[in-house]
Amino acid sequence: MAKHETPLLDQLESGPWPSFVSDMKQEAEARAKKAGEMNYQIPVDVVDDLLGVLELSYVDGETHWKHGGIVGVFGYGGGVIGRYCDQPEKFPGVAHFHTMRINQPGGKFYNTDYLRKICDLWDFRGSGLTNMHGSTGDIIFLGTTTPQLEEIFWELTHNLGQDLGGSGSNLRTPSDCIGQARCEWACYDTQDLCYQLTVDYQDELHRPAFPYKFKFKFDGCPNCCVASIARADMAFVGTWKDEIRIDQEAVKAYVGGEVKPNGNAHAGRDWGAFDIEKEVINLCPTECMRYENGKLEINNRECTRCMHCINVMPRALRPGVQGGCSILVGAKAPILDGAQMGSLLIPFVEVNKESGYEEIKDVIEPIWDWWMEEGKNRERLGELMKRRGFQQLLEAVGVDAMPQHVSEPRHNPYIFWKEEEVPGGFEMDINEFRKRHLR
Amino acid sequence: MTFVSSGYDPEKPMENRITDIGPKKYDEFYPPVIAKNKGKWLYHEILEPGVLVHVSETGDEVYTVRVGGARLMSVSLIREICDIADKHCDGYVRWTTRNNIEFMIDSKDKVKPLIDDLESRKFDGGSYKFPVGGTGAGITNIVHTQGWLHCHTPATDASGPVKATMDVLFEDFKDMRMPSQLRVSLACCLNMCGAVHCSDIAMLGYHRKPPMVDHEYLDKMCEIPLAIAACPTAAIKPKKVEVGGKTLNSVEVNNSRCMYCGNCYTMCPCLPLMDKEGDGVVLMVGGKVSNSRTAPKFSKVAVAFLPNTAPRWPETTDAIKKIVEVYASDARKYERLGEWAERIGWERFFEKCELEFTHHLIDDFRDPAYYTWRQTTNFKF
């Protein structure tokens, strides 16, 4: 028998899509059933009360969670988000309901041994409810009490070899696409770069020293499956320098209809026979391709590596072999100054495992220095770039301006010249001037 | 309940403390076929909705069965996923960026038993636990945020509207009839913890009333300068108020300047702004993050406000369904929703989707607004 009536939430149990309400109810029942044998460290009816408070929100049309208090684990400034219910007497099981962010493994690959241990820990010391995963990428432990935070952290680090993720004004948990693990298009090893930078920048991740949040995301190719270009302060997007690899026999197979285009992604409708002119050549944004006499030609110098032709003919075309990444900076969601897309800062950098990614750190660290020096409280990198200008960013990183940095040159001539760029400097002699021009 | 110590001694927090170890290393969790073929994959193909094969230059193949899942997940359900992974996949499983679960196997004959197993599992309430789909030119899972379940600033719920929307779009999760992939996202407030600002269709929770001021407690609970500085439109200024015969330091909100972002509320709990009538959903369309063909695009506001009609948000799901159907019937192969809208023109988009265009949809926020007005005589009647 459910602790709280939830007539509104109950209506979300029907329909085909997996119902989070059904899952919560099954968890509430499982906890009640095991209450005798398990020495649950937070209230047994935590999930019942969560259902109850959510039902109340469905009635009220308003949330019933309060601001986070300052809770955390000793020595860290992030990884735990304090959460308290504003109806604690009605729902004592969720009166204290803190979130913990657990740094996910690259590519979100798991083995069941690890997952079961995570489940056992969270069943025992928390609500048994998770997010798989949060928007930034972490495993989210949803709801526990303050005394359990250190216990969970101890068990994670001692028994599972597992650390917390980031929250607050620090490096947020970096995340990556599936990359070379199972994708033919990844131009560099996203998971290794993500892992290495996460490990090397643990201090920045756990101890807030930045003006605001800072996100790294790693996409293996310009398809951007983890949306790095839209939501990471620094986006590392795989690309290549040399020529698209062509298998002419496979091109013919596409043209001849033996292989379905786009990896068969359009199989749900009859789009007619594949037309290479219409579907590939004419959709190339730079018009750098032609198909003549059964042969596909690409003028690679004019190609901007958008991926369309490769997406459409994955068996015939592959990215080049000289892989690396472009670095775009300053993306963010709209708060406060409007949404920003990442802006291209480094067109190409080798992703060099052997050097410990020194070439990439040489870009990251001057940006952090500049942002920590110049950034205002709660100012994202992208907002600082808008306030101070792209030139200041270039100077901070020591990169020369190039046409790749802009979609078009400036519309106004209001150029801030540097004094040393103008012969003779800014100091002029008014008396000398007056010798030429009478008052 | 009796407290059980993990071994942590609160008297000596630094004793035997382990910190800064980071995540588990990715390759601890690779299935053998992934470990062996990493970086050697040649191509992939979608065999049917939800089923992919990747072929390696070694000749190896990996078959992936993708299933949808709610982002909110209990340990009971994760344990069930482990049971399935143990039974079919040698104990390996992964999640995607969009909250799907992927079961990988190394030969084709294992595919059907796995799918049959997954599709046979249902919750007591009747919904599928593991519906197979979410690939190719279809509609995959919705990335979303916490909503009323666990957040202090939401203007709508997250899990509920997502469930309601995916129920409506379910057939297209299991099909690939769209002109291109169609990505739906939800963020329950302007903070946009999900990247909804670049999605084909985005639901965004939005407040419409300026914050209330809890004068009596504000100076005790908040740093007034921080609350003032948090406002992007400079709508908040300091104010002395009389409460119960006492003069208190507080703030005043210039309502006409407020854009209801809730940023002040994040800095100061004495400025709440949630309200049943005020809060609801903004629908945005036409964003993308891929660089394919055209540059990544921001989503644009298509519907300024839809109410929070719990538990199933019918106004929102109806509008989404309408947009999806018009896009499916009108766009060209490969064309993303935003590319289609730009080709036919936004005036046609509103006409075809039977959406009302109101003054709310013309940008008036700072410099970028100008670049969205029409500076040409080229338009359609």
C-alpha cells in the first residue's frame, strides 16, 4: 500500500515509454520489502516521500525544493549539491535529500560488477535512485542525508576506486563521445584525452577557484554527438588535415543501389533510388565534389570537413589519417547574456598521447589564467570574450589572428590600434602641429 | 536504523583519506570486442531501428541494441540491466549521451534473443522497460534536466513532460521515416542544464512573473550586493523597507525590466518567482549541433508560452506532434528541421505548422536581436 496517494503521477504509468513513476514505485516497494534485512542508512520510505512531494508539485505547479545548503566532503568544494524539501514535516524521508555527482567512466562503458557495487552502495546509504546520467555526464546519486556524505565518499574511494565529479565554480566533470571505441569517424582518442585531462586537473575539478563553471567536452568528429560546440567552454572537436579516404568500388556500390545510404538510417520510408548528385554532390556546402565516369573526386583543399558525404556513404568515405582536433571556446547556455556557440580558437592541434597532451594544455592553462585574472564573479569564458574582445583572448593564448577565426571580417572600422603599431606612437607635439596649422 | 561506519573517522578526517583519483579508467570497462578493435572500425550500418552493426578492419563485428530509458533510474532497474548484460553481453553495457542504454554483442545470432528479452520486460504499470529504437532518421530519447523532482528553480517538471512527449512520439522512436534525425530536449529553466538551445525541438521551462521579495528575511539570508549584481538587466536595486515597525535593508525589483531568469533567486532564496499560472513551457525549434552541411544553429522560439498542464502537458505534446508531422511531410531527405525552416522561410514555417506568430517571438534582448530582424525585401506573402 503506497504511503501517499499519487493520482496525477499514476497517469504517467500508462503509455509505452518507460515510466519513471513505475520505476520509483518498484523501488519504494523493494525498499519496504527489504526493510527487515537491510539496515538502511537513510529512511526506508525515502522513495515514497519523493513520490509524495512530486505529486504535490503536480498539484501546485511549483517545485518544493529549497536552495542547497553548504554541504560536501572534507577538502572538496564540489561534487555534492545540498538539497532540502520545503515541506519536511509532510515528507520527512526527503527532508534532507542531497545529490552526489560521481565522475562517469569514458564513453559511459560499464561492467556489471562495478555497476552492482555502485547499486549496493547507493541502496544502502542513499535513496536508491540515480540519474544515468546527469546532463554534464556524471552518474547522479539522487538523495541522501548529510551524515552519509563522508561515508559514501570513503566507500567510493576505498572500495571502488572512484571519485566525485565537479559542481560549483570549478572544472565540471569532462565528458566525451564514444569515439574510437566504436565509431569509425573519431579523429582522435576522445576517451583518453578526456581521462588524462580529468586526472591531471583534479585540483581544478574539486576545489573551486574559477569565476564560474568551466566545461570540457570531447567530440571525435564534427558531427558533435556530445554537443561540445554548443555547451562546453572548451570544445575539442576531432578533424583531419589530409584527404578524405575514398573507396571507389564502394562509391559505385552506393550508386548502384547495392548499399543503402547513410548506414540505412532512412529505411523507414521509400525515398526512391539513391541519387549521388542530389544527395551528396549538390549538398556539399563547398561544392568541392564531382562524380564523373563512375569516379568520385574531392577537391580536398576546398573541403571544410562538414561530414555530410561521409555520413551518407560511410562504407566509401572515411576521414583522413592525419587526425587531430579543433578547439572552440566560449559556448554556453543563455543565462545570462544569451546563448553562445563555441568560437574557433585553434583550427588544428595534434592530439598527442606521447607528450601527455602538452600542446593542448598549452592552450588550456593561459585561458584559465586570463579568465581568473579578468573574469567577474559568475562570468563564463564566453561572456568574458564578448566583454573584452576576441583579440584579448588571442593575446592571452599567444595565437596570431587568422581568417579562420571569423565568419567574416568586422563591419565597422573602429579598430583599437595599439600604440606600437602606429609609427611615432600616440605622443604628438601640439607646438609642432601649430607650426603647420595656425590657431 | 543503526549507523554503520564505512571506516571513516570523523575525528580524524585526513586519516587514510583518498582523494583526487578521478574516474575509473575507460578501458577497464571495454567489452573484449571493443578493446580489440578500438580505432580499427571501418563502417557501420543500422540493421533495423535500434540495432547497429559496426565492422572492423580485423573482420570483427559488434552488434549494438539500443534501448530507451528514463534518465531517472532506480538501483532495481540498473540491477535488471546488469542481469540482462550478464545473460547476453558477457557483463558489459553502456549508456549514450541521450540516456539510452546500449547492449553490445559480438555476433549476429545473439541479436534476436537479446531483443526478445528486452522487449518482453514491462513495468507493472504497463510501459516498456527497454524499448528498442532511437537510431537513424527517427526521434531518439529526450535529454533533460531534473524539474520538480529535485531542483529549486524549475519552471516546469522534466521527467513528466518527457514521458508524455515520448509516449506521443513513441512510434518514431521505433521508426526511421524522418527526413533526418530529430533531437528533442527539455530544460526546466533558463539555466538550461540540458543543451536545449541547439535542439531540433526544445521544451524550456520559463517563469513569467518577477520575483516576490521576502523583505522580512532578505537581509538575514542573502548578500544584497550579490543579489543585485546577479541581475542581467539591472532590475534590482537596494531599498529600505518598514516591516513591523522596523526599518530593514532589502531590495526592490523593477518589474518592467525583469526577464524572469531567476538568477537573483539562485543567489538569494528570498526572491522566489515560481508560480502556477506564471510558469510554463516555451517551445523552441530548429537548432542543431552537428556541423554537417550547415553550421550549428541555435533553436528559435516558436511558441512563447504553453501552460504546465500536469500530468501530461497536452498543449505541449500536441504542438510538438504537429511540428513533427509537418516537418516529416515537407522537408527533404537529410534536411534538419532548422535547415527546412530556413529553406521554406519562417513565415511559411508558422503557416504550415499553424502556429500563431506574436510579438513575443521578435527578439528584443540586446545586440543579437538586430541580426534576427529582416533586412531585405525578400519575403514571402
